Amino acid sequence: MTGPALWAVVGATGTGKTGLSLDLAEALSARGRTAEIVNADAMQLYRGMDIGTAKLPEGERRGIRHHLFDALEVTDEAAVAWYQDAARTAIREIHGRGADAILVGGSGLYVSSVLWDFRFPPRDEALRTALERELEERGPGALYARLREEDPDAAERIDPRNGRRVVRALEVLAQGGRTHGGALPQAPEFWHPQTRIIATAIDRAELVGLLDDRVEAMWAAGVIAEVEALIPAGIEHGVTAGRAIGYAQALKQIRGEVTRDEAVAETQALTRRYARRQVSWFRRYAEAEWVDARTVDAGTLASGTEERT
């Protein structure tokens, strides 16, 4: 590669993306290519959401510069269009310093919005308000049925229970636009020409056990106390943060709606489901190089950059 590169380290939750990104940054540095890391995990954008998102503490970042961690308050809404601009701005600044940028995370649409030439339709606040009012009054099912009529392809890719996604799709359609619906662009071209994608994977049977253990570890590490501390900051009213896997279940436990074991079991089930969706998403990346982060040699990955120069 000539000039600063954009790397993407992607994959399902629990597959070792964070550790590999650090190893890769150090391997690049050993070859004279400074690297900085840009977060592409939607929940790690939130300040104070650390244990439940497995956010890497500052003291464990090996002196490598990290960007877009703790960028939002728990009451803020994480919009993909906002993230695309923020991440690309960070990447341009990193490249301006002559360093490689390593985009790391498992939020598929967030990653795709940066890597490929997505252009998001404008927002219509009045229309959005009307649709959200209808969502509150009639529930997501009625709006999803309308979306299925107007754009079956988009409806196929959207969870019927995800009212926010359904509202956004209807908002775009009402403006005469074409909803991305969670799809990659046809014949995609990279936003940055010097892009390389490393995807991490672990055999599903093994990953299930690792994810279940990870959730148990979250509760043992004090996720309930973390969420209790975020209640005064407004997490219960956060459109995005309050619905995050693990945090929504912790809130239910705090309110006495479920037991500790029920909260853990629900979080485990949702985490497994989310991991399956992540794998399906990233399998569509034809350019991705799939690795096991536990055994791959970061130096070999970094040396591959030199071979492509």
C-alpha cells in the first residue's frame, strides 16, 4: 500500500477484535508505520458504558491513540449518519499525521458506512415526529406492515421489533428516497482506496460458550453497579443506550422485573443472536480476510501491507 492505509478489524462480539487491533498497531509500528485506532462499536461510543461493552480501559491501550470512545452521553442517540461523519473525520486526521487508521468493531452498518460510499438521505424532523408518535400509539407491527408493502426488500432486512429502524426507513421512503435497509451498496467501491479488511471468527460451537461466560463475567465485574450509576445520567431515557444488550436487562433487574439469573439468561440469548447476525453481515464482505485472532500472527498481516505496496 502506498500512503496511509485504512484497516478494518471486524467480526462478531467475543472473537478477539480488540486484542488483534492492538497487536496489528504494534506490528505496523515495528515496520515504521504508526497506527491509531477508531472505534466502530455503537455502544462503546457511550461514556460510562464500560463493563457491559467490554470497553478497553485506557491503561490497557498500550500507548496507542484511540478515537470515538466515550464520545456520547447515554441520552444521545447514536445515528449512523452522525457516526459516518465523525469516523471519517477522525480517519482523515489520522492520515493527515501520516499514520494508518484501524477501524475496529462489530456494528455492521457503522463499519459499512465508513468503508463504502454510503450517502444517507436527509432527515425530516416533522415527518420523523409524526412517525414516532404513530409508533408509540400503534406499535412497531403496524408500521412494519406498511414498510413491507412499500419496500419489501428493506422490510426483509429489518427486525420488525426495531421501531427506530422501521421509522427511519419509512421517513426515507416518504421523501422519495431509497432506504439502505441494512444492505451494502451494489458494486461497492471503497471510500478510501487503500483499505484492507481483517475479519475475526471462532467456530460457532466454541463461541457460544465463550459468549455465555462473557455475560456471566459482566455481572461478576459489576455491571449492575455500573448501570445504577448511569441512571442519574439518564440511561433509562436513552433511545439507544437504554436498549443496549445487557444494559436493558440490568435495568429490568434493578427495577425488580426479573431476577439476576433471568437477566443473565436473557442477555446470553440476545448476545448469541446478535453474534449470529454479525457473522451473517460480515460474511457479505467479499474483500475480508478471515482469521482466528487467537492464532494469527499480526506481524504477518502487517507484512502483507508491504507486499501490496
